[in-house]
Amino acid sequence: MKEIYIHDTFIEVLKTKIPKKTKLADFVANILCVEKETAYRRLRGDVQFSLKEAALLASALNLSLDQILLDAQPNTKNRMLVYLPDYSYMRENNSSHIISSINYLQKLIKEPYSEFGVALSGIPFTLYLPYSTLSKFYILKCNYHERICQANTPFKEICETKAQLEHKDELFLLLRQIKKTCYIWDRKIMNTLVNDIHYFKSIHLIEDSEIKSIKEDLNQFLDDLEQLAINGKYQETENKFELYISDIHIDVTYAYLHSERMNMGLLSTFIFYMMTFKQEAIIDNLTNWVKSLKRCSTLISGTGERERILFFDQQRAIVDNL
């Protein structure tokens, strides 16, 4: 039986959460109430964390020891862990979520071949991130669902998180370095988004002038997406880009990331976040599900000029209803 390096996996997860070595050592020393050198010995693997110490660190970082165990032995059992969302933690630790994504992508793009496939039920974080008012709208929507405060925060008081402002350009460029990207788009995405915006206007959280700004961002987003579809590749990297329009409804956003040595499945949760899976059977199922949608979808990138023009004309007409 192959030895399972659970302790090594735990240390790697800690390093992903807090990438800077000195900050991680300070964090471990503070949580465990030990000297900094003692923390370094544990992080080097010279001394293993006790179960109590691992539990304290996992609690402080909102980690799942069950998930870490599964990641250390991904092919033993095909289990999926489901949790209730801790919204306040998500908001306060948005930085670690984005940095984790950046760290993973930095490793992925070093592989000879990499692929990202996603079936979309809504505009994903990976596409709307460069557009400030769109990002702020999704923060508004997330805040509204969280109900952290009794009074809802209006759009004019919403700000992009520090992590988004600091890292979005880097994340945006990393995604373009993936060798092949495939988006399968639900035809109702823009209708749903426009309906959501109208709802928040009706409860006085968005004003007309702000809707105008969102509309401008949406039109710019459509212009950029159409140009991507025309080229069939990212201009910055020449890497392949595919855009399909699904003829059936996509109920939830799900995706996969593949390379020779790195594989991951993803499932959307709570607007900004994706559940990640490293179990081979689950990744295979998600990959097959995404790819099977191509059979009932129309490719409009690099081909299908008439269908592409018609689709984007329809999307702009929907946005004009704002």
C-alpha cells in the first residue's frame, strides 16, 4: 500500500493559505502559542503537528481536516464534503481565496499542456473580474444574501475588495496562459442578470445613474467577449479560446482544470466561490458532463459567423432593457 503523506499535505495547504514563509511562521507561532523556531520546525516537517495543533490551525483558517485527508489519498473513496457557508469568513478572507487560485494557476501553466473547461449558468468571476461595476454588482448581490447587517448596503457604498484590486490583473493574465479554454454559455445568462439588476433597483439599492454605469460595463464586456470569439484565441498569448452557446439550460456552473500532472473539478457556490474536488472519479464526471454539453451547443468562436453575430446582437438588445 502506498504511504500516505497526510502531514505533508497539511503543510502544503497551510502554505497555500499563507504563501509568505515568515507570515506563516508568525501565524503558526501565534495560534499555537509557541516560539517562532518551534513553528519553523513544524513547517519544515522536522516535528509533526499534533492532532490538537492541526485542529487549532484548521479552525483558525476555516480548513477541513476531512478534505485534507481526502486530498492526501484522492483515489481511495469518492466522497464529497458539503458545508454550510460561513459568509463573514468568506468576505474577510477573500484574499486567501484569490491567492490560492493564483498559486494553483502558476503551477498549472508550467505544464506542457493545460485545459480549462466550464459550463456557465452565470457570468463567472474569471470573466467579469476586469469590469469594476460588474464586480461591485456581484458584491452587492452577495452582501444581500449574507444579511450580515439589518440594513442592506446600497450600490454606491460598495467597494471592490482589496484582494480584487491587488490581484485581478495577475489572475486575468494567468487565465490567458492556459493552453486551451472552453466556455459553454447558457442562453439565459444575460436575461437573468438584467432581471437581478432590475430587482435591486426596485428595492432602492441601485440608482439610475449606477445602472447606466453597469450597462456601459456590460456592453464593453460583450464587445471584448465577441472579439475573443472572432479571434478564437487570446491575443496576449495566442492560446486557444472556444465559446459555445448551449441549446439547453445549464442549471449550475461546473468546470474542470486539466494538465498532465494536475487535475481539479469545480462546482460553483455562493456567487464568488467554487467547491474544488481532487478525487479522480468526481473530476472525470465533471469533465464528461462539461464536454457532453458540446453535443447540444453551437460553437461561435473562430467559426459560425452568422450565429455569432446573431447571438451578440441578442445580448446587446437584452442589455438595452436596463
